[in-house]
Amino acid sequence: MSLLSNRIKAIIFDLDDTLYDCSGTLVLKSKKLASKIISKAIKCSEAEALRLQLELEERLGPKADISREIANLYNLPEEFCREISNTINTLEVEDAILFPDAIDAINELKRTGYKLFLVTLGKKEWQERKIKVLGLENVFDEIIITDNPLGKEKCFKEILIKYNLVPEHVLCVGDKIKDEIEVGKRLGMSTALMKHGRHYNFYKSEINDSEPYTYITKISDLLKNNEN
């Protein structure tokens, strides 16, 4: 069936790893910056420090505080974690670019008449910088940034109330099974899971086959007829 059935009137998008490759660009870049600090702290090469981060994330998941895990493993002081955090906060986002089909697909959805929303999790200043670099400031009916890991459900409910929508009329699009997809399902929305990025790759093994997911590999898939 079509992802955009006649009942869908609005679409809520995630940002990172949904509209652009965050895992392969900014996340990897931040790990390489952290590797410089880690290598000095535990006396290894930067390549070994990067490998350590990747191995820990593969085992513990993308939500784990990797610098904290390394500090605990090597009995490092609190200053170690602060230095990594401060360094990552200076990360330039100017090389972030949208997936090739994203803006054309979003503009077509907008032209067709769908209400479009962007709900993203992260530090407000950093997410705003990404949105500006990606040229998305004026694309959506509303952009909501939350720094609360559990905040997307509240944001979704606010959208429903503010725009007089019912969950059955909303499609939620994102890569995070444990975040926007489960929240959307719980609220009664349709969902489309983006098969991309570290969150999807880590949690995909936990997908319950008794609750089928609708998948996309690019935003323009929303414009096609798809079957679950």
C-alpha cells in the first residue's frame, strides 16, 4: 500500500540520519576529535583510540556515553570527559549535506499539501547550526528542538493539539526505532523507518516480526507506492 494513504495529512521528520548522513559525517568526525584526547590519556595511537570508541559503541549502543565508559575503564579523572565534551562542542557542521533526494522530495510533499514538521533531539545551538547549514530553516511548518531524550512524545502531542491533528492522520519518519518510531506507534501514528545510521543498525535486531515496520531507504520513497 502507499505510505501516504489518503488519510495522511501531516508528516513528522527526524533530522540526524534521516535527512542527512550524521553517522558517517559528524559522528565520525567527533570520534576522530575525541581520539586525539583519548590517545594521550591512555597512551595509544589515534587509530587505536578510534577503534576503541567504535568497539564500545558496537557493544553498548549509540546512546552510551563512550567517553565516560573509557574514563571508567582506565580510571581517568572527570576532566578527561569534560575535555572531550568541550572539544566536540566546537565541531564544525559546515560539511553536513542533505541526502541527494531529500530537499526535492520534501518540496514535492509540501507542494502536494502535507503539513511538514521537523522534530530533532540535541543541544539547541548545535541543532540550529545543522538546520541552517542544511538549508532547512524555512522548509517546515514548524521546527522543534528538544534536549530531553524522552521529549519527542511531548513534542508530537503538542503538534497534534496545535494543528488539530489526530494520530491516524500523521506519518512519523525517522531512523531511531527506540525513539520516534516507537513513540509514533504508541500514539497511533503511521511510521516509516529509515534504514540508515548507527541507531538503526544497532537496534534492528530487536525488531519484533509480529509488529511489521514500513521501511524506507531514502526520503523520495515516500512519494512511491510501497508495501510493508
